[in-house]
Amino acid sequence: MTDLKTVHLTLPAKTEDLAALEIGTVVYLTGRVYTAREGVYKKAVEDGAGLPAPPEELGSANFHCSPAATLNPDGSATVGAVTATASFRFAKWLDGWFKVSRCNLILGKGGMTSEIYKRHFVPNNAVYLTTVGYGTGALLGRGIRRVAATYWIEELGLAQGIWVLDVENFGPFIVDSDLAGNSLFERENAKIAPGIEKLYAGTRPATMRRYGETDDKTEEVI
């Protein structure tokens, strides 16, 4: 078994630090990360509100996630775990998001296409890191040292509001895109897809499925 390359990245990350990241590398983060998902993107970009604090305070690493979080009676906040959400839903806001956030690191689940990386990430010297699978929320929570600030909790709710987190050895994440816009998922899917039909040969179609699902296994995200 080949050992995966591991990098410990200090935030905010410099462009030269991101340039050294190869797709497939395992990354741990130390510094400041903030949560922002659909509610924040819509409010900040689509509704034109911008962000509630300058990028220097929020940080340059945006995590697409839902935190297991509480607001305490004394005004402090606690985040015990952070569960990533699928990032493909955010593509329509990315052009405006990079302009208002000036972030250069986005974390989430599932990645995006190389087309999106090259169109939106590359011009902004940004890369994408993905979580390593389901059930890692508590594992990631171990890396949270404190909640530095919260924003838009009353307007958007605990899950959709912004949680600014100071983290240490926060991870593991995997580099899905590099500064050239290459995609780890696309590269690996290209290896797997030719053998998918043979793998599923003879299996019956699903009895139940969600609306819009397909039996074409080559369209699955592996």
C-alpha cells in the first residue's frame, strides 16, 4: 500500500503554498476557517449584502458545512462537529463569491468539475479540498480550538449562519483541485468508468429510486 502524501497547511495560505499542493494529497489545516453555505452565498452574492465582516477577520478558507453548534447563555458559542455538505450546488454563485470573500481555499464534500475549477478557481488562485467520506464530522470537530465569532445566526439559523473557527490540525482533507484546475474525482472516475458496466452486469434495476436517478452507473460519483 502506498502512503499518501500529507501536508500541514497554515492559514491564511499563500499562493506558493497552494501551488505546492498536488491532487490526492492529504491536508491538515491550522489557522482560521469559517462556515458559509447556501444561505450565506445567496445573501452575500445574490441579494448583494456582501459579507458581515472583512475577509481579514473571517479568514480565507470557506467550509461548506453544517456545524453541530450551540449558543451558550453567556454569549459564547460551541461547535462540537462539522459535517460537510455537497459543493456542486454552489457553482452558480462562485464568480460573485470569490469577489466578495477573496478566499483561496474552499472545503466541502464531493468536489466540482474541472470545468468549474478552471473557470472560477484558477483565476482566483484557489483550490478545493474535500472531506474523506461520511461520518467525519466528529473527527473534524477535534481540530476546533474555539469559535472566534458568529454572524447571521438569527437571520439564517444555526446551520446556515457563519461560524468563524480557529482550528489546529483540522482534517483530514484531500486535495481535489490544484491551481491548474485539475480534478482528482474526474481523474479517478476516468479510470473506473470503463469497467463499471462489467461490474454491474446481471444486476437488476433498482426497485425504488429518487426522482431523476439513473441506471447509468458511469454517471455515479465514485
